[in-house]
Amino acid sequence: MGRITTYDIARACGVSQATVDRALNNRSNIKNETRELILLTAAKMNYRPSNLPTYLKTGKTNMIGIIVPATLPFYSDLLLAITKTANMRGYHSMISFSEFNVEHEKYCLAEYLKINADGIVIFPVGSDGSEIKKIMQMGVPVVTLIRKVKNYNFDFISVNYERAAANAAQYLINLEHVKIGYFTIWDNSSNLYTYNKRLKGIKSAMEKNGLSIQEKHIINDTENYQIIESLINERDLPTALICFNDINAIGLVSYLSSKGIQVPGDISIISFDNISMLRYFSPGITSIAYPFGDIANAAIDILIKRMGTSYQDGSEHLFDTQMIHRNSCKRLSKQL
């Protein structure tokens, strides 16, 4: 059977389509028993209302498209905040995954344009924003999150990664660490905004304290940990590592444990994202937490503000983070 319409419900109930419309839209001039019959019949027939009439009347679908790279915990946590906020503003959310693929990201953008999404929130995979600009020039506002697209003044919302990483490095320096490294499992992403901002923050904090990070301690490893293994064999592992995200940190801690290297006994670890699963992991990893609610509110507020306006340069909004202290770091001279 095809899509159930109000005509089908009207036939099943023996009433007019106008009566069905009054019942489904909770209008007056309809008997309670007739309303209940129509609603029950609609539920039994799995009726799904179309937003076409609303679109034809107002030019809006009340639908927001969201494009994220993957189903990783960080994206899931932020997605939950965005969809909840959109719903509170009266908008439905559709979610697509770019799978860290630039071409698939372009496909998702085009599909949202086809279905007349009122606006799009995107975590850009690529650094080329030409496709996003085309969408915006056609009257669909786009807000970019977390990863910035270079050379385009799109609305951009993220956190101050440079400051967060500098604070993390300073925390380790205060614990008397001087041999600090930066670790990530390389994702081959063409958008390196967050990676570079964090590295800049680490370098800044170390330089402020008369220190410097060694190039070999900027570790872009694989899931086989060849670089880490090489540093272990050379007895040149840093005393502390700032990990790109919690998933990287969890994998690294497990690998180090398999090599007899304990956290924080032998090496201190700080990571980013503060994903919910950290509460189940031992040792507890000190991590940088994001203000997901603030990010989501800003994204939806800006998107709604841009709806119905012509293409224009956007603005940048960077929120501060919070370090959640657990037990993955120790002072070199004595344990905390």
C-alpha cells in the first residue's frame, strides 16, 4: 500500500476530508466521538502527515538538516543537544553521515536542498566551502560547527581549542612535566582546523614556560601504534601526552598497559571530548568537556535568524571548555 492520505482516512470513517482535517489539526466544529474515531483510524492506518501543505503556504518545511562525519560518541552527544534544541524551537531534524568523505558530504548537502530543508548544520569534512556557499546563495542558511572552513566567512560555532590545549599543557607543566607530547590516531581528514589549533595551544603554553615540544613527540600514529612502540623502544616516550580525543586516549592507555606502561604511574594523559563512556573506564581520564547546550543553542538561534535572508558573511562564536579532572595525571616529584 502507498502513502496513507486524509482521503483514505475519510473513506474508512465515512466522513469528509474536511472533517478529517479538523480532527487531525485539533480544530473546532467536530464532535468528540468523531474526532476520536478519526484519530484512532489514522493511528491504525499508520498515517503520516505531509509537510507539503505547510511548505506551499509558508515556504517552510520546519525541517533542519544535520551532517556529521560519523556516529562516534562525541558527535552523538552534540547531536542530541542540537536535535533537542531544534525541537524546542519547533523544527524537526534529519541527520546524515558524511563518513569523512568530501564527495558524500556534497551529496548530503544536495539532498537537503532537494527536500527544501529550512537550514543546515554541518560539521565540515573538507576545507573547500564552495558547495556550502552555493547552498547559501540559493537561500538556505548553513551553520558550520567545530571544524572551520578556510577562506569563507560562514557562521562558525566551536570552542576555543587553542586556549583549551594551552590550559591542558599548563596543567601538566604545573605538575612538573617538561617532556610533553601531542597524540592522535590520524584520520586522514582534509580539514585540520581542530588539530592545528590544539597543537598551537600546546606550543604556546610550552614556549611561555621556556619549553618546546619535540617534533618526534607530535605523534600522528595508526591503530597499530608503530610510532609509540618506536618511542618505547628508544626509551624516549614523553612523560605526558595530550590526546586528540577520548577514543584515542582509551586506545592508547590500553596499548600502553599491554606494554607494561601504566597511566598515571609511568605517563600522564589528558584528552578532549569528555564522552560519557569515560565513567566506565579505568583509570579515569582527565578530559576537556564541551558546553554542548551552549553550542546547540547558538547554532539553532543563528540558523533561524538567517532563514529568509539573502547570503551574507557570517560570524564566529568560540565557547570556553572545562577540564574534568580524574586520575590520569600525576606530579613527577610525587603522586597526587
